[in-house]
Amino acid sequence: MSENEVYPGQTVPRGFGQIPREEALGQSGLSLLKRMIAGEYPAPAMSQRMNFVLAEVGEGTCVFRGMPGERHLNPMGAVHGGWAATILDSALGCCVHSTLAQGEGYGTVEFKVNLIRPITPQTGEVEARGVVINRGRTIAVSEAKLVDRNGKVLAFGTETCAIYPIGK
Amino acid sequence: MSENEVYPGQTVPRGFGQIPREEALGQSGLSLLKRMIAGEYPAPAMSQRMNFVLAEVGEGTCVFRGMPGERHLNPMGAVHGGWAATILDSALGCCVHSTLAQGEGYGTVEFKVNLIRPITPQTGEVEARGVVINRGRTIAVSEAKLVDRNGKVLAFGTETCAIYPIGK
Amino acid sequence: MSENEVYPGQTVPRGFGQIPREEALGQSGLSLLKRMIAGEYPAPAMSQRMNFVLAEVGEGTCVFRGMPGERHLNPMGAVHGGWAATILDSALGCCVHSTLAQGEGYGTVEFKVNLIRPITPQTGEVEARGVVINRGRTIAVSEAKLVDRNGKVLAFGTETCAIYPIGK
Amino acid sequence: MSENEVYPGQTVPRGFGQIPREEALGQSGLSLLKRMIAGEYPAPAMSQRMNFVLAEVGEGTCVFRGMPGERHLNPMGAVHGGWAATILDSALGCCVHSTLAQGEGYGTVEFKVNLIRPITPQTGEVEARGVVINRGRTIAVSEAKLVDRNGKVLAFGTETCAIYPIGK
């Protein structure tokens, strides 16, 4: 597997790494996320571990695509519930991130996940679609669905994020 | 890194893989989990991705140990919330698993996680301690704390599992 | 206040009480709920305590209307979080109820509520709108929003219900 | 029923009402809550609706006692899930309240409740025991159990509260 490959057919142009802090400070959340999709920044390391990428972002919405595999199995041979939790947490946080003005940061306070249908390496490519339910001044609430290629809901999550000012 | 290594100083004797279904069917949950710790079965693939292992198990309790690292970072350079969610989900499910009689299976219905303190690659080794709050006939509820070496709570979760009969 | 009054302008034709068990057994959930709205059954006692009523029901959806008041204050003079939780739990469970075939029952396993905006006796009439996210054979997941007259989200909840056969 | 009676055998000396804002501003949370138990302030209106009272409070802990009744039934003749949610939310918030310094306020951000055993008017007196899991500077996390007279867990909840400075 190429070192820029997330899963077969899905590569990231800049490989994996972090976004420099000054980049995060110097623009809105939506701008940062759009440039991440455009390949101006590396994808996060966790993306590679978990085989998923940010695919789309709008004001208060986002879509992650991923491919659960053998590498994510629990002892019983199903994909670990943590896989769904991780891609959902990414979508739940990212759609909140897209609402941040320059100078604002956010952190996840809590999230809840319902595991609805079993996920296996045969499930294929899935999408986690996040949307902001309410964006307050200091608290945001979001929800996300994880769906398979036929639109069946595999998992469902809701999240609370704290919004705060970030300094230079 | 050796192929049986989960993180420095923590190896699994049988490498990574699944537990044969007949093994899961032929004994109680507690027996299966004790033999997993004793090295009679491989560790799950997700353990290797996420750098954690089941360390202790009792009737309705368990402890996972893990080491978050650079490989688990989110775009902002902190350990992804999905890492805490995954080790907590493991502990939340495993302590329920330990209460299963032979012929019973379980599945996670939902879980909620509070992310309380930031986790970084400098956090070092952590423990996720799970305990069953209530074991009903068809539903079990558990909670788990993720603590650092000083006992500080990093994250906290609760989970609902469904219990059902499993056939031969 | 008339004994059939839930809040000013909102009365229930049959007063308050329970639905006979044989009525619940003899029809689908949707049929039962539609007849409850039509006034063929009494409203539940909790409706009177909490000033809300079931106003609309469809296949997998429902709307409750309510009026929080002085009677529902917490020690600090705001409407108690339990008021929002109770009307949301009603909507979260009722939309699942509407999907039950004759011979099926349900019970709430868990629910989570985000309290988003303060509620006061000045808030006026509110609506809790529930919708089923996924209806499995034995587990259903729903969500509901509590909104004020301007459509502002006051609170948001998700719920897990267990579905089971009920005997004669 | 006397107008100061919450349920048979349980009365509140000052009746029902609010605590003046200057009282809340002028002392720590623990001091306020201890004086509420001592009967120096009225009990909240919601207490009377829901038949429960604050019985004990310590640093980061509290106990509510209550008596579910016919007045709290859902359409099917069981005590409404909102009753358990309301007494648990009271305990979940109150134990956080007990950790507030003078000049600090708090608000509930979200809570989750597992309904574990059915509650009926025959259940009798119950206790909701709350305890703080973690008290951060701006966020606190708590949990609470609702138990019957035999110590059986009826319901279980966790809560996230926001802490903030309150002005004069």
C-alpha cells in the first residue's frame, strides 16, 4: 500500500501529519477544512489508522468516507464499535468546526453513539454525514449518521462541543 | 516493532487475530476472557491499531491498558477522541462479556463518552476500568473510567448492551 | 382550572387516566395513538402534571404540545430540566410506539437530552417533534427536538427503545 | 393533603417557591443547599409536582428522596420515564451545585438516563444518589443512581454541567 493511501482508491495528496497551529489560527474553520480537502494540508494520522477521510464540508455540515477492514476487528470478528465511534466523532466535531470564525477553537465535551447494524469487512465503503443541530455562543450540538452504500443506517451519534476563543 | 508488540513493553503472546466461534460458544464469558489474558487466544486486530490490551478481568469488571501515540492524532495534534472512545467501549463491553453464561452472547446497543482531559502522546500509559452497573436478563448497563498514571480521569463512559442466546 | 384542562386553551375530552390493557393489545400502535388524539381514551396523568398533550401522530413521527409554567420551576426560577426531558421522552417513545404492529410492545431503554436554551414560564407554548431514526426488529432509535413558537431549538434528545412481543 | 406535604410522611417547612437571587449569589453552593435542607428556603415547585425532596448533601454528593404515584403514570399505567429523569437530573445537577464557590453558577448541558427496572405506584419511596465524577474549571461530569428500598437500581444517569461566573 502506498504511504499516501487511506484505502484502495482513496489517497491523500499530502500524506499524514498535523496542521500547523498558525494555519489554524489564521482563518475560519470552513476555510481550513476546505483547504484540507483540497490537499493543502496533510491528513491526520488517525485517518490512516482508521481508513477514513474528510470528503465534503459546508457551513455546519460534512461528510467523511471510510472503509472498515480486517485491521479493525474485535475479538469476535466484527468491526470494533470504536471504529464507528471514531468516524462519527470525526463527523460530529468537523461540522461544528466548519462554523468557527477565525479566532475560535472547539473541543468535544461528550458524544453518544448508537450501533444499529453490524459492520464487517464486507460492508464496503461507508459515509458519516454530520450536521449541526444548534450552534450557540459557547456550546454546539451536532448529530451524524453512518450509512452504507444502500443508505442503510449503520450507526448514529450526537455530540456536544465547547466553543472558546483561541489566542495567538 | 515486533509483530506481537502492542506498544513498548507490552506484547501479546499469540499475535493478533480472531477467536474461533466454537471457542466462544463452549465456555462462559469470564472463562474466555481469562484465557485471552493468559495468551491462549490471539489479541484482536483493533488492539494493534489502537495500542491497547485487556489486562485484567473479574466477574463484572475489567481493566484495559493502552498507550496513545503519534499514530492516533487528530488534525490539531491531540489524540483523537475516537481513541478514548475505542478503549472505553472495549472496557464497557468486556465487563458485560465477563457476566455471560455459556450460550449467551452480547452486542453493544449504545455508549456515551465524556472527554474530560486532553490526551497527548506524552500522556503515557493509561487504564480503562470497566464495571457493570446492572446486569438484567436481556439488557446490561456498564460504566468505565479512563485514568492516567496519577489516577486523573481522562474520559468517562457508560454503555448499554443487549444480551441474547447464541446457538450452536 | 377545569379538571379536563391541560393548560389554558388545551383540554382533553376524556380527562386523565389509563388505557385498558385489552385496548393496547387489540390494535396497532398507530391506531391506538390516533384514537387517543381523537379523544377515545383518557390522557395520561403525567400529562396533567406536566401540561402537555399528544397533538399529532404519523407512521414513525409525532408532535407533543405543552406549556411550561410556574409549577415546573427549579429552585433558581427556571423551568426544571426534567420538564424538557419528560416531554422529549414522551415524543421519543411515542414515535416508536407508532411503528408497533398489533401484538408488539415497547419500553424505553435509555435517552439523552441536550438542554440548549433556557425555558421559563414566559416561553409560552412549545412543540416536541419526534421521529424514528431506525426501527429494527428488537431495537428502535429515535430523536426529538423541542422548539418554541419561533422554531428555536430549546432541547434535543435521542432514545433507544426495546421492542418485544406482548401476550394476550 | 397539606400544602407543605410532598408525599405522606414528607413535608417541607417553608412550602414551595424560589430562592432569592441574592441568597444564591452570597454563599457557596454547599452552604445554600445545606440551608435548603434545614428549611431556611422554600422547596422548588417541581418538587411538589414530582413528589421528591433534597434529603442530604455533601461536597460533591447528594441524595434526593421521592415517592412516585398515580399522578405520574404514562398511558400504559407505569410511572413515566420522565419521573426518573427528573429526580435523576435533580441529583446530577445538585451534586455539581455543591462544589460551586461563591460567585459561581452552573447549568445542565446534557444528561443521559438508563431506565433499568419498571417503576410503579407500588415501588414506594426511592433514593437518587448523585456523585461528581470530575469537577473541571468550566465543565463538571456527574452520575446518579435511582434505587428502591432494597437497593435495587431502578435507573442510572450521567450529566454534563457548565460552570460559569455569576455577577452581582
